[in-house]
Amino acid sequence: MTPPLRRARGFTLIELLVAISILAIVAVLGWRGLDGIIRSRAALTATMEQTRGLQLAFAQLQSDCANLAPQSLIGTRTILSAEDGRITLVRLALAENEATRVEVVSYRVRDGMLTRRESAGTRDLAQLDALWQAANSDADPAASVALKSGVQRMAMRFWSTQGWVQAAGAMPAPANGAPSGMEVSMVLDGQEVPMTKSFLLGAL
């Protein structure tokens, strides 16, 4: 006698539903993980762009401060003034095969934008006084260059023999212990901790 044939057994409806449910849960978990990675990458990219833009602004400011005009060249005039949201300085304008000139450079934070304005170079101290006055009254006709957007505020401190002193106007004269360094702190939109840069003040 031949043995009876066994009936082929397939998946029941309940087993299929359980398998589909498990696959759906795995797919949702995978999608959430991938979405988290994409969001983290976007946030990191935005932060890096902010940091890179601020580094360029700090580098430009450091270059200006490293080329401050010596006090012996402009007499008793102020070479650097700093207060919240505003820096004004007199720097040397060095060009090949040309006489040394000075120019007034101003940094401003206004409506969330950090800008830099550079005046024309001059060798006339009377004209320098006019350029300084125009820079501090925002009447300088020179076009400003946007350096960084999204800046909430900018604060400065001077370094001297007494330590860090909050900047609140003109830098102290050499006779009163002129500072040898400056610290600039900027707070960007969406960040609570300021980004800070300290550097030497060059030609004192």
C-alpha cells in the first residue's frame, strides 16, 4: 500500500498579519532614525556655516587691529574706540610704492547684521579728524560691507596690566596704561553662548 499524501501547509492569515505588522514597525523605526540623522546633519551644517562666517569676520578684525596706526603718527588722537555693537579704529594703509596713509575703519552691528566700513586713506590729520567724526556719526559716504548676518550683539573688553576691563568708549591713552589686547564676543541668533576671539593690538 502507498503512504497517504501529506497536504502542503501554507501561512495562515494571522501569521501574514503578524509578519506585516513587524515589517511596518521596523520600517517606521528605520525611517525615524534616518530622519534624525538628516536633521542632525542639517543642524550641524548650519552651525558650521555660522562658525565659518564668524571666523572670517574675526580674521578681518584681527588684521585691522594688528595694523593700528602708531600713536606717534597721529598724536593724541584716539586710535581705537569700542562699545557695545560698535568698533572704530585708525589703521595704517600700506600699499606698494606709495606713501603710508591712515584710514578709519568701523564695525557695526545693526538689525542683526555685522558690517565693516573703510574710509579713504589720508595723510592729512585734519581730514583724519573729519573721517573719524563721520565714522562715529554714521555719515561716512563709503559703502559698508556685510560680514555676518544673524548677530544679536557684540561686546568688547580690553586687556591691560589690571586685567580685563569692559570697553566703554575710547581706548585708554598710553600714559594711562594702554591695553595690549582686545576680546570680542558675538552672540548669534539661536545661540546662548557667545563666540569669543582675543587678539593683540598691534602698533601701540
